[in-house]
Amino acid sequence: MKAVRFHEYGDAGVLGYEEVERPVPGPGQVLVRVAATSFNPVDVALRAGLMQQTMPLTLPHTPGIDLAGTVAEVGPEVSGWNPGERVVAFLPLIAPGAAAEYVVAPANVLAAAPKTIDLVDAAALPTVGLTAWQALFEDAGLTAGRSILINGAGGAVGGYAVQLARAAGAEVTATASPRSADRVRRYGAADVIDYTRTPVTEAARRQFDVVLNLVPTTPGELARLARLVADDGVLVSATTPAVAHAAPGLRTAQTLVRADAAQLAELVARVDAGELHVHVADRRPLRELPEVHALAEQGRLPGKTVIVPEP
């Protein structure tokens, strides 16, 4: 089968499109024929070796933590899944990923794929959808009637965060560029701040029960965002580490997304009910994944990009 792998840490040039042996599922595992994976910023950090102290990879490594595909084979000790079933998953970060024609996945991270959208597009849901869900409802404890500022609402996580927050009955203010502002409004943001014209800390002119930060920020920038948090509110960041040090004395949380098949199934149910929209900016063939990584590092990736193995 074909896969994209890297044999050493480095820039996008270490990624190669290769012929590799098809994996075999072990106990508790399922072999999935990949319909698509998607690019996530953490893919760059893993490939560059920035996380090797805490998350060492076995090289060569196949990236791709999002999975949408069809069950091809089930391993021993697996129940509940059968060949031919369509599935989605957030794969373990350090395991061989889905930038390949086939991938082995732990059976307990799988959820049935949405029925109302293309299976390829479903690869844009798991990682970012789970990040939004866990940031809003586990880390922020968002409930109806609360106000929330979502900084970075035009991004992949942000789009889901706006929709989920609005569905929960929250009052949503969002930051977005002109390119994504209309989409963010359609998702339910009552107010959209154009951060390309005015810094959010100046444009907001109020405080919020929850400030959710989804963009890379310096500790100083995060400290300024913290001033927008109301008394008894919370600052949640899914990007900047050590958020507590940037906002001493304030209730803070750092979102570290984890696989949760039940939560993913809930997201899928909302997609099928027409309550959660999946946005895909681009589809690229698997052999072009090195170029996708390079574009991302240059800040030129147009948005959520799914990666499709070629027939």
C-alpha cells in the first residue's frame, strides 16, 4: 500500500510518499481502509521533533491523527465492528497514522461515521470537533445564558466551537477575518470582531463569562485577553501552554484533546441531525501531503484540508 512517512525529524522535505507493507490488526484493533485523513497543526510539531521529549515517535512514522474510512478487518477480541462499516476516529498521537491507504486503529476510539455527508469530508471532524467540545463543556463548563468570546472562530476548531456554544444557549462573540466572518455569523455568532482591523482586546469593550483562545499567542497577548474575563469567569486556551502563568489569580484551563468515542458519536449525531456543519476548505491527494505541510508552515493553507489516498 502507499503511505506518507518520515524517517527522521525535520522540515516538510523529510516526508516521503512510499510503498509500505499493509498492517495487520492485533488484539483490540481494527484495520480500516482510509477514505481520508486531515492536516492538523500538531502534525508539524510531531514531524519537526518539537514534541519528542514527551511524545517520542517510532521512526519511520506515518502522520495523520484524523481518520475516516471503512472497516476492512477486525482483530481478535473486537466486538461491535464488522467489515464494511464506515467509521471515524481520533487516533493516538504517537501511533502510525492515517496518511496511508490502510491504518490499524484501536477499536475503542472508533465511532460510526456521519451518514449525511461525504465520508472524505468526515475526516475534518474528529480532532477539531473533540477539541471544541472538551474546551467548551469540560474545561469552561459552558451553560445556557453565559457569554463567551471565541478568539479564532474562523479556524477549524473555532467553527465547531461557535456552533456548539450557540446550540448550548450561550451568547457568542467571535473573532474572524473578513474571509470567514459570514460563515461564523451563519454558525450563530451574535457579534463578529474583525481582528485584522482592531485588536480584540480593544474591540470587545466588555467582559465575558468565558474567553476561549484558539490562536497561538504570547504570554503577554494571553494576559491581555485575560482582562476580558468577568469575575468568576474562566480563560481557556487550546494553543498557548502554561496559560495559568499568563493570567495569575484567574481561573484558567488548558485544553489537551483526548480520544473519546462517546463524545465523537454525539458530534456525528449532530451532523446527521443538521445541527453541526462540517467545513472543508480543500481536498488534496495523499502524495501532496508534503506540500500541505510546507504551505501550513508558510501560513498559506486555506483552512481545514483533508488528505485523500489515491485509487
